[in-house]
Amino acid sequence: MMNEVVVVKNLKKEIELAQGNVLEVLSDISFEIKRGEFVSIVGPSGSGKSTLLYCISSLLPPTEGEVLIKGKSPYEWSASKLAKFRRQEIGFIFQDYQLIPSLSAFDNLMLPGILNGRKIEKSSVEAIATRLELKVELNQPIDALSGGEQQRVAIARTILANPEIIFLDEPTSALDTHSRKLTMGLFHELVGQGKTIIMVTHDLELAEKTSRTIVMRDGKIERDIELTQFNTVTI
């Protein structure tokens, strides 16, 4: 069985600006991520870390280079095959949560199962809500929840979908210290079950709790640190 679930080779990303100008956001990025790793991506604002996450997760095609997920390039697939892959094999927690305002919190949590034709038991929803201390009436509309509560709904929704690879973009930005600890505990449990997690964060305390940290600066990888060998991360 292939051990590398994400392989990035010579990735480059450019963005077209006004008047034909081009901004190089990422340059010559190469790395591999193995099954069961918990990798954090850190760096100063504007270093390209979120753009990198979008490129390696099938959401943003690179300008040059290659991205392989489980040995295949998602950017070579048809739209329907890519949509199915995103629903069934990867999870993504966005900075802006990407919840559906017209649905209740409960229905947002059930949505991955509905899309995949897989029933999610009410007891599973209640269990993950309890683990995340989501002490709200789940039949409320999403807009009635606070930012921290919405973020916990987004986290719970992704966990309930049971993806093999989870991409996180600042997944704890709206959470207090206690909730961050609960969430990181859940992420570590998922890694222990063989899931692979790749997380962009500005929180260096969180980064120190991952198994590996990729440090970005000016669109390039400055360092790639195995945290079993280091106690702290500095950027």
C-alpha cells in the first residue's frame, strides 16, 4: 500500500493582476505527506500557506508542477469525478466555515451523509456535539449560533463525514483555549485511527502539537521540521 497520500512536485502558483501583471504566490514547492501524519503549515501573513493548502487539496489548480493525492492528480479528473472524490475521501474545514445558512445546525451535520447516500445516526451527531461541548439547540438556524459554535459545527460535520484526509484552514480561529484543546484532542484521535491531517494555522502552540511543521516564507518552504526532534516552532 502506498504510504504517501499527498505528493507535491515543483509546484508554482501565479495570480493574474490588473494590466497583465502576474503575482507569483508559490514557487518551487516540493514535499510528501505520509498516511497518518499530522502536518501543520505556518508562516507570516502573505507567505502563501493558505494558497498552498488550496492547491494541494484539489480546490485550486497550480500554474505549474504536480499535485498527487493517493497517487493521482485530481486536476486531471472530470468535474463529476472530482466532486465525488471531495465528498467521499477528503474533508475541508474552511476559515469561513462554509455552512449552509438555510439549514439548521443539525441538518448541516447530516449533510455529508445525505450527499453520499450514507445514513449518519442521530446518536453519532449527539456524540460528536457532546465531545466538542456544542451546548446549543441543534435545530436552531446556523445564523443563530455564535462564531465559535459555527466553527464547532463545521469541525463536527467534517469528522462525521469520515474522510481519509482532512485539510484544515485555521480550524480553531474562533475558539477559546478550552475548545482548542478539545478540538486538537479529537484531531489527534483521528490521526491515531490512520487519518491524515494537514492544517494551516497562525497559532504556534497548535503547530507544536503536530508531528511535523512546514514553515512558509515569501511563497517558499523555509523549513520542514519533524517535531519529534524539536520542542518549539519559530517563524
